[in-house]
Amino acid sequence: MMKKYIYALSAAGLLAAGLTACSNDKGKTEQHFLEVANIDSSVRPADNFFLYVNGSWIKKAEIPATETGVGSFTDLDKSTREHVKSILEEAAKGTYAKGSVEQLVGDFYAAGMDSATIEKRGYEPVKPLLQQVDKLTDAASIMAFEASMEKDGFGSFLPAYVGPDEKNSSVNTIAFFQGGLGLPDRDYYFKQDPATLKVVAAYKKLITDLFQLTGVDSVTAAKNTETVYGIEKQLAAVHRTNVELRDPQSNYHRFAVAQLQEQQPVIGWKNYLGQLGIKADSVNVGQPAYYTLVNSLLKTVPVEQWKVYLTAHLLQSTAGALSTPFVNASFAYTQALTGAKKIKPRWERMYRSVDGSLGEALGQLYVKKYFTEDAKKRMLELVNNLEKSFDNRIAHLDWMSDSTKQVAKDKLHGFLKKIGFPDKWKDYSKVDVSKDKYFENLVAAARNEHNFQVGQVGKPVDKTLWQMTPPTINAYYNPTINEIVFPAGILQFPFFDPNADDAINYGGIGMVIGHEMTHGFDDQGSQYDKDGNMKDWWNTQDKQKFQEKVKQVINQYNGFTVLDSVHVNGALTTGENMADIGGIAIAWDAFKMTKQGQDTTKIDGFTPAQRFFMSFAQIWRSKYKDETVLQRINTDPHSPAMWRVLGPLMNFTPFYETYNVKEGDKMYKPESERIKIW
């Protein structure tokens, strides 16, 4: 079961600030957490603050062959990877009680690192599943197979997730949404520009190669590829766009199972839910047109073509767990999509696999060794200070009525704050992990997760659950629980440090906190109340004013150029842009409440105010391959890094005052055009 509706700080992970060591007056080495060597003094701060702070680094930075980009995040991610690697290797070498977190994590990693066994097995692990595909005879057997694959983590065309009902957030429900595609997004099937066509060609080659690796001749493999692509293109035609998917109201449709059974008998909802192990009288179908089409295609597309489609999707989803030819075929497509030149080393791929399959088992070992109570205490202090700042900003809004302000404050103070790691860990005791069967370990973990998820349907929501693992370098807001979550991975040097001065911490992690808090009040989060229910809590006039401000954000970001004629998609990135604009403002106000925020004493030659903004700009220091940038413009709800810095600052008057930004400067906007929402 997949997860949905959490608003993370970054799709790729968080970029963190750098460090230099400087001498204080007493001759001791003191950490000032600012990389002044990265500054490009040829760029005026008022013209492009992102390049001023990071320009020298960007000119020199080289993207490693195994990466699609490089930045402050890679430094933080590298240290985290090394920490986790040491944990995994230690667990893999040891002998531990069956079912212990050390045994589960260690044996899972050891199995994934046993390349000799994996190479010897070839695609043997998936052969029994391919044989099941060969035996399919009708729509009912196709649906039964899809249910089985959903349990194993290899589902093809009926994706679902379990979580709070958006209109009754105290109870869990199951929701189905559109899927069935192999390319990242519906638009890849219809755009005709060279960059898109290159990705499509690589995707078709992947499908052809995978068929040939299982013994299919080249002519048949090519024919099969067109069959698969043809079915996917039909499905893509009814997919909602990424922008349309951002509207929670229009993507919520609760149906009685009996009604769906009558309307879509070929899908056979009663049987399918039963095969998944779900007992429910009603379900949420996010995009009904997609399921109407699936029901139709199950009738009109010959079973033999469905078998080809299911085979292709099964091979795509399992390729990374098979022998090298399958891994390389998959990576060749990734190269075209992202621009990566070299596959990541096996240990790193296995780390991601362990984290994805047994994340909270690994998390227990990680936080025991690399997370402190001091960090958690300092972080909670920062969160509480940002909450006070946000409360004060709401109180002084000039566009919102007092009655709506009170409801907004109630929601703000209703945030559930999660820091570091869960209070209650997930149970993996039923996962049977072996040191010599990597593929089977993946399936065992997937089945355990499936059983856990479907077991939640119809039950009260467990608010102790997390949607990210502790080592994750990211953060998120979840509207249906009204929670802000900061995993341990992000709460470390160089992004956050209990010993860093306030300007650095408030410009860095403070902005992250403000960002996630603002998600509760962006164009999507504002549609949920303090209890996580999709409910309109606005009065008519306030809502109209808010929507006008949303349009301002969309229009402004539409004007930002990324590559040549490619612009930021303001409608796709609206929520993240609003969270960035709000996040920096809330963090600034909280910083100004501190002793250092009231001071002007310079460190490294910069005032506290300047250091605050420089810390903010450093956290997004990055450089990406053009292919990755284009992919993210199509699919990522976050703006590119430079505009995550420039956009908020162009709208923030204290930045103008700190750097003396005046009319004629490239970042200047008349005060009447500066967007202020929260």
C-alpha cells in the first residue's frame, strides 16, 4: 500500500548549510557554520542572492558520475550514508537472535550484498510470477493476480493507500488512485519535444530489453513493447494532470462498494477487496474516470495483451532485485531520465532497500547511535518559538477577519509535533529474513507492510505512526493528522546543530519548521481543519482574499525562467512556494525574538541578520543535470533551488532592509507587488 498526502520539504532531500572553523578572541576554534569561501563577490546580493552566496561553489562543483546533482545536501547525505553503512555492516557480520532488529537489518543487507548468489539466480526469483501471468485466462484472473502482486509490492494498475478519511479523519479508510503508467507522468505520452521523446525512446528500449532478457526474440519483444505502451497511453489519456491532482476536493469520491460493483462489474470490487484482505462497505476513489476506463479495458483489450502488459510491469518493478543485466537495463532508462552517468554502488542501493523495507528497524539502530536528546530538546524549543512567531503573524494580518484568525490559531496550536523518531516502533516480527534470498526478503517485508496497512482500515487513526524513517534527511506536514514531522536525519550538522548560533539555526532549520507549519495554511492545507478534516473553515470574504493571494503566487513563479524557455510551473508548485514564502517570514520573526536577533555583532564579517539570510541561501546550494531539472519541472511540486531562495526573498521587506535592495536592482519589487500571505 502506498502513502499519500504528506507535504515534504523536498522531493530529493534537504540541502544543508556548510561550515567553516574560525578563531574567536580567546584563540579557540569556534564553529561559525558559514562557508564564506562559496561567496561570489562579483554578484551583488541585491541582484541574485542565491548566486552571491553560492556562486563560487557552483562554478567549481562537479557532479559525480553516480549522481544527478550535487549540493550541500550531498555532504549531509554522504555523512548519513556512511553512518548507516557502518550500522549495516556491523549488523551483517554479527549473530543475533532471530527476529531482532539487528538480525532483520543485518541479514537483509547481507542478502542484498551477496552478489554472487543474485547473479547465479538470474531472473529465477520472478519466474514463478511470470508463470502465473502465463496462466491468466480472463478479467477475473487478471484481477486476482493484481491483488496478489499488490500484496507482494509489485502492483501494476490499481494503486491504493490506507490513511485517515479526509472527511472523517479519526477513522482510516482505503483510497484508490490513478496508476498503471511506466513513465513518470501522463504528459510524457503526449509531448513531442526532443527531451521527452528521448525519454520515451529509452523507456521503450527498457521494456524491449527486459523481454529479451527473459528469452523473448527481438521481433516479439519490440511488438510487446508497443502493446505495453499502447495500453499505458490509453490509461494516460484519462489521468489527471499533476496540477489537477493538487485539488483535494476534486480528488475525493467516496463510493459504496455495492455501487462500484454495479458500475464496474469487470473489476469486481467485492472480490478484489476480499482478495486484498479488506473488509469495507465504502472506499475513496480519487479519480473515478481512471477506474471507469480500467473496467472498460478489461473487457476490450484481449487477455493476451494484458499478459504482455503485466509481464512488462512485473519485470520493471523487480529488475533492481535481479541479476546485473536486468539492473543495467533499468539504469539505462534512468540515465536518459535523470542524466546520471554511473549506477550507485551496491551497498548504497542496498541501504536504500533496507530503509524502504525495514525502515524503522534500521531507524532504531540509527537513533541509538547518532541522535541525542539534546538535539531533540533544542529542536522542540525552536518549534515552539516558531509557533509563537506564527501566532503573532496571524494576529497582525491585515487581510483576515478576527473570527477566521481565531480558527487559524486553533489549527496552528493543534499541530502534533514529532521530532527525531517514533514513540512506538513498527513491528517486523512476522518478517522472515534470510541471508541468501534477497528477492524473497523484499516480498516478505512488502507482505508485512500490506497486512499492517489493510489491518488499519476501518479502525481509529493511530497518530503515533510516521511516514518517513528516522535517517531521512527531510521533513513533512500531514494535513489529515495536522502534524509536522522532523526525522533525526535532518537534525544534524551541518544543517542543524545545538551549538550553532541562532542566526544559522533559524535561517536553516527554523525556515524548515516555518515551511512545514505554513503547509497547514497553503492552498491545499488550508482546506483542512485542526482535526485533519477536509472542511471549509473560512468566511467568504477571507477566502476570496486568500485565493487572490494564491493567484499572485502562481503568476509570479510562472515568470521565473529555469532553462532557456522553460519556466517554473507556478500552478504545480503553488503550495511549496507559499510554504517557502511563509517559512522564511515566520523564521525571521522568531529569530528577531532571540538575543542575537536583537544584536548587530558581526561573526565572519557578517551581521546576525546577514547570517540568517545566508544560512537560508546555503541550505539550497545545488547544481543539477539538465535532464533532472526538466524531469522535476514536469513532476516535482517544488520550484528549482535558486527560485526557492530568490522567490521568497524578493517578497520579504526585511531582506531589502538588510541588503539595501533598491529600485533598479534585479531582485527589487515595489512594496505593493511583494506577496505577503502569512
